[in-house]
Amino acid sequence: MQDTLSEKTYRELRRRVLAGELEAGSQLVNRTLAETMEVSLAPVREAIHRLATEGLVEHVPGAGAFVRKASGTDLEELYVLREAVESCAAAEAARNITQAQLDELDDVRREFEAILTTIRRQRGQSATDEMLDRWLDCEERFHRIVVEAARNRLLAKVIDDHTALGQVFGVQRHRAAILTLAVAEETCRDHAAIADAIRSRDADAAHRLMSVHIRKGRRTVSEYLRNQKRNES
């Protein structure tokens, strides 16, 4: 029973961190978390320790545990990891994907198109916070389907162990200006091309297209964060 409770506590706390509900830089107070999650202190301590080993939480001597704020270097390394692993996963997905997973990709693409249509109607043709959250949820789901379709447990483990998807997309939350109409349109085109290559069982094209897509995302996020930093200085 305790093992099950510990796992549930860990997963819920991890979800809150990656979703931005516990903001980067905020302190994790064991007793407060235990009360809000309605559990004892032990599973909370264990969960925080696990998150620290994953790099999502950092312990500051004499101060406590804090949600780690990803640096520019952290993001660059995560994107390099994603490009290597997910382009390989896309190639494997082209060989192993099921019809049900292809249908899931189509569902996600329809959701992307719906958000894109809404952005086009916006006065400034950029997303609201709510649109961005929906978009990033879809992004994570799209990439997760591809990784799962590869049917390679080691590839999936590398992604999970380094929380590469959640951290990359989590950093973008609450930054609605990053999702412009141009970015949304290009992303939709990329997703369509990747899904079509996978559906056609073209492993080489799937590998190449996924690699290019992730590089574009890396460039977009890096430029946005650099500009934001300049504006704040």
C-alpha cells in the first residue's frame, strides 16, 4: 500500500512541476505539500528526492528544496538529446506504428488545426495562455505517440529518465507570445509531413523530418528567451 501511495505522490508532484503549477524557483515545503496532497510526510520526502535525482528539483543547503529553473544550457542539452532520440524513434515508428496510433496522430493534428484556426481569428494573431497550454499538451502528446510507436523500451526510457519532453514544453508555458501564427502554421506543416512519412513507412524521411522539426523548435525557443532576457535587462 505504501509503495503505491509513494508512486502516486511522486507522479502527482512531478505532474505539478512539469505543468508549471509549482513554478520554477518556488520552494517545496514538505508539510504544506503533504497537507494539500492529503498524504503523510514520508511519500512527499521520497517524491522530492526522486525529482532531485531527475534534475527537476534542487536542494539548497540550509534553505530546502526548490523547483529547478532550467537554464539556457539545460535547454540546449535537452534539445540535443531530443533530436538524437526522437529522430531515431520516428524512424522506428515508421516501421512499427499501428493503425490505432496513426489514428491518434490524426486526432492530435485535428486539435492543432483547431487551435491554429482560433489563433488566425485573434486580433494580434498570437496565442492566449489557454491556447498555448492546449498547444503544448498536444505537442507533448504528438511526440509521445511517436516515441511509443517506436516500440523500443530503451528509447522511451531515455526520454522518461531525462524528462526531456516535459521540461522542454514546461519551460514554454505561460509565455503565450512564443506561439505566433507563423510558428503555429509551420509546426502544423511539420507535423503533417512527419505523420505522412510514418504512415508511408518511410523511415529515412521520418528521421530527417523529425530532426529538422526539433531543430526549429530549439531555435524558436532559444531566440524567444534571448529576446526576453534582453528586454528585461
